[in-house]
Amino acid sequence: MRYRITFAAGLAVGYVLGAKAGRARYEQLVRTARKVADSPVVQEVAGLVGAQVSNAGRTVYDKAVDTLPITSLRDFLARPTEDERDLVEWERHMAEGRPSSANGSPESPQGS
């Protein structure tokens, strides 16, 4: 029982002292962080980094748009699949009187 009381008293004293020291240390860290964030050098570097990120994002977007020229979801869904493209190509060749497709596949679009 004596150890429990000693432990509880030590815990209470440590909590009170830690809370006082902790709050002071926290305020010191906040002041230092604000000073650093408000520094002109840090502001300039943050502006440069932001501009570079913006330019990099725009470059990635432009490359993606060039690779996937889709203007809307409707355009994307209207795109034919590989099988549908083969079928359209096969039908075009059949209409022109050529029984095989350009890639040399057999006469039927299903490959039979």
C-alpha cells in the first residue's frame, strides 16, 4: 500500500511539474516556428518550390492530355475496345473485297 501511495504522489508531482515545463517548452517551440515561417528567406524558398510544383503539375497534365486525348467521360466510353476495332477493320476490308485484315488475321473477326 505504501508503494502505491508513493507512486501516486510521484505521478501527481511529475504531472504538475511536467505540465508547467511542457507548456513553457511548447510556447517556445511555437514562437521559434513562427519566426522561421515568417522569415523572408523561407518565404522566398516556399514561393519558388510552389512555382516549381505548379509547373511540374502542369507538365504532367499536358503529357497526360496528349497521351489520352479524352475531353469527356462520354468520349472515353464511346471509344471502341481492341476487339471492336478489329471487327470494324475486318468489316471495312470485307466491304472493299479483301478477305483478311491488315495484321494478317484470318477472314473472320473472331479468328476462326
